[in-house]
Amino acid sequence: MSAKKVSIGTRPTTRSQEQPAQADEWVKDRASEPMKRLTIDIPADLHRAIKTATASRGAKIADEVRELLMQKYGNH
């Protein structure tokens, strides 16, 4: 039986160089106001319904929940 040789290529550099700039922009956009994490428990059926609805619109659950909370409580 012969040993199988596997060649390992060089690490891609163009993509890794682009990611920090994108990450920095994301952080700048989010850093305008301090955020706090909120954890809640909801029934599995409700989570499934929310996940299905948001995914079909290409939205994120967190963004929609944040929007609903802003509608209810506003900017206090």
C-alpha cells in the first residue's frame, strides 16, 4: 500500500485582508449606543413561527424583537 500525498496550499490573503475592514465597519455602526443582552424563554411553537416568518423575509429575530420593543417602550 502506498502512502497518499496531500499538498497543502498557501493560506488565502485577499479575503482575510478584507474581513477586518468589514468587521470594523460593523462595530462602528453598533458602537453608537451601548447594548445590553436580554434573554427570555418562549414556547418552542412561538419560536418556530417567529423564525419561519423572519427567515422568509431575510430578517433576524433580534432585529424584529428590538423593533417591537422600541414600538412599545420607545426611546426612554
